[in-house]
Amino acid sequence: ENTTVEVPVACVDGGSVFIGGDAVVMMAGPCTVESEKQLMTTAEAVRKEGAVILRGGAFKPSTSPYGFRGLGEEGLRLLAKARSEFGMAVITEVMTPSDVPMVCEYADILQIGTRNMQNYMLLDEVGRTQKPVVLKRGMSATFEEWLLAAEYVLSQGNRNVILCERGIRTFEKMTRNTMDISAIPLIKQISHLPIISDPSQGTGRRDLVTPMTLASVAAGTDALLIEVHPNPDEALKDGAQSLTLDQFQQLMPQLQAVAGAI
Ligand code: PEP
């Protein structure tokens, strides 16, 4: 039997959305929380277009230690403020087992990033909560390794696991990662868990985010995780893969057309 994961969302009728249910759920927001103004502007814009879950990193797994690593707890506070202002649920990354209780206080969904897919202590710790967990695919992980990582969370008693395709590492350099759309129908065949799609990390290129979003919907994704920034060229992180507010506005009717057509 397929699993659906309930996420409490104040701004929708009934007060919850179900990932793995009938509707494709939109999660959108900045890669990283940079300031109150940046977060609130983005949250207001994506909410207006229909996103119900706000993404935003407070603890960032930066490839370089000299890159922006997030605002930490202050970033979480800003996310919680945006939640109460716009009624959206919040998804944010947790990187360390000891941070899990703190992140749980502010977030509705815990994100485990690609670099931590096999951080077993972290998986155990989020498994001891009842929060929905988005488990990103490790950039070089096999499907079996990914599903076994999910088992770490499930086996601790947390049944609210959502898998996320975010691209894999290949020889290709024109894209940041190679978005593996086939993961979506394949996971649906071999697992009961919901699967969502992150075309921002999956491509690293804003010009490819809309086509990969539509392809993900056609392939059966349960939700999308998309990076949006009011001024991507000035973003402290991942501006190249962030949609502008206008681009996000243009994406939503296209998504609804594809979702309605299938
Ligand atoms: C992110 O979504 O902010 C992120 C860092 O993703 P990933 O772990 O897929 O690189």
C-alpha cells in the first residue's frame, strides 16, 4: 500500500496537504535564508502563485567552507515568522543529530541533504521524531542504498518518509547534476514511499528548471522543491539555479496544465 505523508498547512482547506496523494504539492522558496526581507518577499510571491510549503536553508552544507553557510537558528526564526505570516508549512535542512530537536521546533518537514543521505546517526535521530522527513538521493547512491537509508528512518518508528530526486553525479559538466527523471516512475514501482523532485539542484541551471519541473510532473512526481529568489544574481548561494519571482509566476500555470492533462 502506498504511503501518503500528511503535512499540516494552515493556508489550505482542511489544514493539511498529503504528499503522495492526488495533488502535486509545490514547495518553493530561496535556497538559503539570507535576510527577513528576502525571505518574506519570496514567501509572499510563491504563496500568491499557489505554493503551500516554503523552502529555505538555515544550516547549509556548503561544498567550500568559505561559502555562505546559512544564518543558523536566526534563519529558522525567520522561517517560522514567514510561516505564521503566510500560513505555509516550512521545510528546512538539518545536518547534525544534535540539531534535530531545535530544527523540529521551527520546521514542519526535516530535509536530509544529498551529502547526508548515509549519515546513519542523523537518520536514526530524525527517525525518532514523527516529523515528515524529505530524504534526498545521495549524489552517487544506488537506489538500493537510498531505500536502505530510508529504512533507517522508518525502522526507528517514523513512517513519514518522502524521497527526493535531486540529480546524480555523472561525467557531464554542462549541468551541475544529471536530473534522473526515470527515478520517479522507478521508485513508484519498487517502493511505497512518496517521491518528489528538485529540478533546481537537479540541473543547477535556471533555464532548465521549468522543463524539468514539467517532465517531473508528467513522470508522476508527488511534489516539487524549487528555488526562487527575488534577485538571483545577488543571491548568496545557488543564484544560477534560482528562478526569479516572474519565472515562478510563469511556471505555475504550465505546471497546472501538465498536471491537469495527465
Ligand atoms: C538544498 O536543497 O538546499 C540542498 C543543499 O540540496 P542537496 O542536498 O540536494 O544538494
